[in-house]
Amino acid sequence: MKRYVLPTIKILIALVIAVALTKIAFFPAGGDETATGPVPSYEVTTQTTRAVIGDIANTVDVKGQVVEDAAIQAQATLNGVVDSFDVAKGAYVTAGAPLIYLKKVEPQEPLRGVDDETGEPFETPRADKVTWATVYAPADGIVSYNVIEGQDTTIGMVVATVSPGTYSAVGTITPSQQYQLTNAPSTAMLTLEGGPAPFECQNLTIGTKTQTQRANSTDTAATPQDGISVEVRCPIASSQQVFPGLPVTIGIDAGSATGALIVPVTAVEGSTTTGNVWVVTDPAAPDLAEKRQVTLGINDGVSIQVTDGLSEGEEILLFVPGKDVVRTGEPNTCDQYACYDENGKEYL
């Protein structure tokens, strides 16, 4: 009898435990039915920073390549014909040297009248009116002609080109980088890959190509294809031996300052001349920061100099309020706050 009672008791105990576990799992006890859920282990706070004294340098390195300068066009200034050439094709000429002589012949009506003595009409032939014009070399270089002797010409027609045989370092920058170079110098430092030691170039230009009429050339790097990038070009002195296609870094030093008041660029609305920061007046409530206009100086892309409107140690918001909202503007342009792509959306 004892042999059957003990197993039965064990089975009953197991059933009671199973029922209890099922109730706990699927039928929790009554009371507070509100699910508490996980408790966050962090708190979202408004990030701030302070204006500090430091050094800042605005140096922009532009990647590009060496290109041969385009041939410069020489245009006809007369509706006429090519009379003769002053120099042969392929000759080296200097700027201002005569290249082509153009001639325009206009027949003149004869003089007509009546002889006073005989009363007979008469005609006196007149010589043709001949107008001359000279086409001059627009630059130093090797001349090439687009016309032959006796060919008709019209004003503005390209009759010759002069290849200067010179080279330039050419690269492109974005509109936001252009804001860093609003006060760019006229010189730059060129570093050629596998070439001579870095050397200086003069007459640095940023923006559009020169307005001089140019012939077709292999200068494909000079013209941005996306309508957004901006050309940077610096002529290379003839004393430097270079070759087309060489990779080059154009180092542009747009200024530096020591002991300047600087803040992160993320804290400033605007990137040149003037901008806005949000000053924390109550440390306990940074969300109530007050907007303040400041005057801006050097911008290195990470920090920006504040020349007026803010003092050392003042606490400001690290990020411009609402900067997560993408601005819109006129496509492929910049304003004082942002630059916009081809769709008019702000570059972030």
C-alpha cells in the first residue's frame, strides 16, 4: 500500500506546481494593471559649448590637375577678305604682333555730268574704296590659322588662334568651401605628385573662367559639369617643368589669427560676415537660450572666429536650433546661411 501512496503524492505535487506556473504566466494577479515597461537609463539634454580663446587658420587644400592653357582666339574686325599673312602658320609670335591683313573693296559710282560746251553727258570712273584691317596676336605663343588667302571674313569670325604653351593648376571646390575663401589671396602653394618641391603660383582665381575668348582645348577639368562646383585656377610659371594630367594640390592660405575668440561652426547660423548664436542665459534652462547676432571672421570648417557680439566663456548652444530641418533655396546658389544643390535643398 505504501508503495502506491508515495508516487501518487508526487504526481499531485507536480500537478499543483504546473497549475501554479500556468496561472502566473497567463493569468497575472489583479491590482495595478499598468505595465511599467523598461526604465530609461539616460536623459536627453541640450548640448552646449563655450566661446574660448585659441588659434585658427583657414587653409583649404584643393585637389586638381595640371592642364594646358587653352588657345586664345583672334577675331576678324572687318567684313572683307583675307589679303595676306604677316607670319607663317606655326611661328612663335608675341602679343600685339600683326597676323593677318584684311581688305574690303567697295566699288564707287562714277561721276556723271553734262559737258558745258557740247552739252553731252559724260561719266568719270572713280577708284574703288579700299578699307584695311589688321588682326593682331592676342597673346604670346604659336599661331595657327583658320582661314586661307582670299577667303571672305565677317566681323567676329575666328581667323586665328595662339597657343600660349603654358600650364595651370586647376581644381574645383564646393560652394560651402567658397565661403571659406571669400577673402582668398592671389597666390597659392602647388604640390605636384611626383614632381618638384612645392612652389608658389601667382594670379589665383576662384569662380568663373576668364572672359577671354578661348578655342576648343583639352582643358576638361576647368569646367564643372554639375553646375555646382566652382573652379580654382592658378597659372604655373614657365620656369617650372610640368606635364598635363599631373595630380596637384592647390594649397590656399586665406588667413590665420592667434588669440582669437572661436566657437564650433555647428553653433553658428551663417558662415561668413555675420551670423547668429544662441546664448544660454539660464544654465538650468538651456532650451530657453536667446538668439544673438555676431560678427564672424576666419572659418576653418571646424571652428569659426567671432570678432564681435560674444565674450570669452559665454555659454551657447552647440547646435543651431532646428538645424535638423533642411532649408530650401534657389538651386546651385548660396546665401548667408547655406548652400543649395541642383534641387534647391540645403547641403548638410
